[in-house]
Amino acid sequence: MTEHAKTMNTAAATTAKTAIQTKTAKTSTTSNSTTRKRAVRRKTTASATATASATASAHTASSGFGRIAIFDITPHGETTPRVELGEQFHVSAQLAAEQGLTLAATAIVRNPRGKETMRRTMTCTNPGLSRWETDVQAGEPSDIRPWQSGWSAVKRQLGEWTVSIEAWLDPYATWLKQARNAIDTREDVENALDAGASLLRRWASTHDAHLTAGERSALKKAADTLADRQLSVAERFSAATIDEVTALHTVKPLRDGVSDSEPRTFRVERPASSFTAWYDFFPRSEGATDDDAAGFTRLGTLATAVSGLERAAAEGFDTVCLPPISPIGMTGRRGRNGAAHAGAHDPGSPYAVGSAEGAADSVDPALGTMDDVRAFTAKAHELGLEVALDVSLFVSPDNPWIAEHPQWVRRKADGTPADPLNPFDLQSERKDMLPLDFDADSDGIVKAIVHTLDVWVKAGVTAFRAVEPYRWPAQVWQQIIERTHHVHPEVLFLAESFTAPAMMGALSRAGFTQSDCYFPWRNTKRELEEYLFEANSDAAYTQHDTFWPSTHRILTDYLRDNGIAGYAIRAVLAATGVPSWGIASGYELVENKQQLGTQTPENPEEYEIRVRDWSQAGKYGIAELLTSLNAIRKRHPAVRSYHNLTILDSPDANILAFARHTPAELTADGKPDTLIVIVNLDGHEAHQSMIRLDPTAFGLPAGEPFTVVDELTGRTFTWTNDNYVSLAPWADVAHVLSVKR
């Protein structure tokens, strides 16, 4: 079989699409969900049009409409859509030809060098609007990181890929419909059969179909039989519909009026740009000990912090994220719980960057040296972990930058520094941190920050999390990211962007790879369904939301009030709701005490050294759950995409259900992958519900039972269209079901 034939054969074996329906859609797409604003799976709908052109034509130029008009290609957007290498994503288009013609289409993916890498059959999901859709991927998924062998091969695949739509008229399908109608009505039967014979002969001689000699012979033989008036009508017609002919129609069809769309560009980014699991910890708390004799806590170091790396790796996380590890200022240093005055041994906030011992490009001597940083990142890489570092644009009054450039901080009329959390407020309360003033010397500050990032990248850091980036202009971040990528294109940027949607969007467009989001505060079923819809919609081509159940700065009322079950529930939702998720160290110990009247932790780690008894983690079961969830994520390609989620119908107000599906053509083993997640959102009471789904939406036969296995427990169930579930917080807070084929 030729390479073209192999490609066409692969493209033909399409399955029904799992997709997210845009909120603004006005179409009547068939849906398996009855709730408002829900993600839906578009079902395959056969086209039902009539007459086709009898004249074959060459491919048309893409500068305008071809024989078939192709337009409204999605995803839309003013920015170039971006996806991770090998990530499943969705494309669609409207096709138009004069009434009565039968159409077909494929989506074609090409790499940055213009080489075709994938061709997938498109399905008409809305005949009324002639909307055609399919899923594709740019390259194959990879977990190779910049420091690993094989990175150069991965790097060559990154950049601007294109997807174009190729549509054509389908004369065989049109003839088949006409001939059957003629035979059924006994009208003009001979003309219909003779037309079929001519069509088969034309098919056998076309170069576009790339037929083998045997395939051409089979079509000519069928044409001869079809034209033989000595045979019965049934015998003649059956020759044109035998399996060999219909199979060729699927993989090597006769195509008339082939038309190409303008190519749509996609930016393909490196592994971990969409799919990764973050683990956040403070090096000074790892290996810390209480010195009762001396009356204070001895902090851990970068050397002892290897324990955090080992724990993160054991639990299956991919990226460890550290707060700034630079010297901490003494002026205005905050004490425990953020108290205005620090005790003699209080370490201060690492976000108050800089002291007489160095600026943001230096290592806090209490933690170690730059050699210790390199040893730390080398150990992380040995364990398969990527190292990310927080970037704080707050500086201590003691920062050497300020001594050299006093204009770099925003000041009040009397010359004293403005409040770091509201630099335009005349009442300054915090004295340990100063806000950088980009209006004073943007170029100078940006240059210093880019230099700082370069220092850390050379020490082995490959990702940065910007602390409260919304407090500075998006333009500034765009400059920082662009200049960093000019030298280090492999570096990822995460925005800690708990802010207004417009600013979150601006930061994503400025170049941030991922964004923290509002997930911690979305707790009801309605809130979560809407947020899952949003995070997995076409918006994800611009903004990759990362789900954190909590952080070292955030502890929600939900976690405070729902105990161990609440921590398990939020972990399942975060790990399966989007491809990127994370937790902060201590989550395994169910640390759920808040500061009174706030949604922040009591005694936040930002202001103290935390000594934890990790031997107690086993009694909660959360560490085991995190490990299981990360293992599930790595086994199942369906979790890797922001573009394949379906909300499932469940009547109970506390039972949330959704599915992720990847068709066989987009998996490494050639098997479809489907995960069904059901979560009881109530951390105190048991709930039961029916879960309704359409099996055909996941490539399963209609009306037939199928087997699912709970990836968390190993239990097996038989499912159909309607399925009963019961979840109790003292037993199972969730099912993560994989469909067995």
C-alpha cells in the first residue's frame, strides 16, 4: 500500500468527536446534555445531499474559494492558537456548494517545514449549517524535557504548524443514492446503471486516488458487470456495492472539485506547556528542625530540600516550584502570621527580595550557594522533575537595586515608598516590600529582570511563576518573556493571576504559558460545570488554566469545612478537570486551619519555617490519592488535552460527572481512550444519581453494555446509557472510570 493510501486509510477510521460547544453557538447540534452552557459531544451525522459534479478538477489555489467554499474555520481568535506538542485539539469549518451536492472533507496537519503529518476525515455534525469537524494533533506527545537526551529532536518539532481543510464533491455517494432511488421507483434504471459504470471507469483511471493495479482492475470489473444488460438489475447493482468497492470509497475515493482552505496557523509548544503536575514547597522547611534548647527552629537548606524533590517524584509530580531563594531584606521584616514586627529568628517573606547579601540574582546564604542550586536542579532532573522558581517584582528596601536606582520604586509625594499592594494608595502599611515602578525606568528594570532569569536558567531552572503579575503592566511581562525566550525559548512561564478576567487574558496573550485561576473558589455543581466548560473551551487555545485546590497563600472555606474528604474531592477535580494542576506541600497532611476572617492559612509558610511530621501522612490517605491520580494521568492520553471534555447529565445537585475522550487515531497504541469522572461534592453525606451518556459519542456501539474499571480502586462495572452511582465521603468520594474496549 502506498504512503498516500496508508494516510487515507488512517483518516477514514474516524470516531465521533468529543468537543466543547461554544457559548455563542446558535446551531441545533445534537447534544447528550440538557443543562445550560454545557460542554457537548457533537454526534456524527451523515450528509443527505444529492447530485454531484461529473467533472473532476485539480486542487484549487488557497487564495480564494475553490469549487467548494470553505470558511468560518475554528478556532477563532485574534491571536495564534497554541497547543502542546501532540495535544489533541479540535478544528471545524463550514462548507458550501450549490444545493444537492454531496460533500466530504479532511483536515490536514503540516509541520513547520510544510510536511504533511496527519490527515483526518471530518464529520458533518450539523447538516443544516454544513458544519464539519474533527480532532487532530500536531506531532506526537512527549515527556522529554530540555535537559534530557532527545530534546534536540523535540525542539525541531516546535514552532508554527498549519491545519488546512480539504473538501471535495463525492460522485460515488451521489450516484449510489440516485441509483437506489431509481431501482426502488423503477424509473430510468438503465441510465442510472450506465452512469455508474462510467463513473467506476473514471474512478479507475484517476491519478488522485492513487490506486494499485489490482484496485483499478477491481473497479473496471465492477463497471463491466454494472453495464452488462444480460444480468439482472440486482446482480448489476451489487457489483458496484461489494465490500471491495465500498472500502476503496472510504480510503481512496473518487474526488471531484477538490478545494483547499487557507491554512490556519497553530503555535506548537514544548512538553509540559499544557500537561504537567506542579508541586510547590519551601526549601527552608525541608529538613527544618525545632531546636528546643536554643528556643528556635533551624531552617532547612537546598541540600536538605532534596527530601521535597524525592517526595514530589514519589507522588508522581512533574514540576517542583520554589519561592524566591534570594536573600531576604531586614527592613520591615514581617513575623509569624504576617505580623508587622519580626522576632529575632523569624525568617521573613522570601518575596521581599534582596539584602546587603545580594539581589534577585543571588542565593540566600542561609539556603546555600549557587553551586547548591546547580546540585539541587541536577538532582531534580535525575528524578525526572523540572524546577520552577517564583519571580517576585516586589523588592526589599535593602535590595542593592534600590541603592543604585532609587527611582525604581514608586514613591509618595514626600519621597517615601508607596504601598506594595496598592502603590497608588497614600497609606503605606507594609515596609518589607516595595513595588517596582516601571513608569520610571521600564527599560532598566526589564533588563535587570531578564538578566536575573538568565542566571537562574543557567543554574538549571526551566520555568518561572510570576507572583501577582497583575500588579504590573502586561506590556512589561511581554517584554520580559520575549527577551527571555530570545535566548532560552524552552522556558515556561506560569502566571499567579487571581485577578480580573481581562487582565488574566492580557497576561496569557503577553506570553504566559499557564495561569493560576479561580478554581479554588468554584465549589458548587453549577459553578464547577460552568468553570470546566470555560477552562476546556476554545479559550484554552490562548489561556491554559492550572487547577490548584489550594496554595501556600490560599485556603478556602470548602477545604476548611470538609476535612479529609474535601481534600480528596478537590484533588480529583483538579487532576482530571484540566491537563495542568498542582498542590502545595502540606496538602497531604490536610492542613486546613484558616486565619480568622480570611481564606488564607493560619501561620502561613510565607512568614515562618514549617516543621512537618511527614510520618503522619499515611493516616490521611491523601498522599496515596495524589500518587494514584498522577499515575492515572500518565496512563491516559485523554487527560492531556484542553479540548476533549464533555459534561454528563446527573440529576443530583451534588454529583458532578464529566468525560474525556481521545479517538484511536490520536493515541500511541491505536486504541481509543475514555475516562469518565464522577465526584460527590458533599464531604459529609452520601449521594446517589443516575449518570446519562450516549455511548456512540465515545465510539461505542449504541444500545450495548460496556465495561468500565475504576482506576482508583480496580473495581469493574457494566455500564449502558443510564447508570446508577452512589458515592459516600467515608468510602469513595469519586469514581475515575476507564472504558475497556
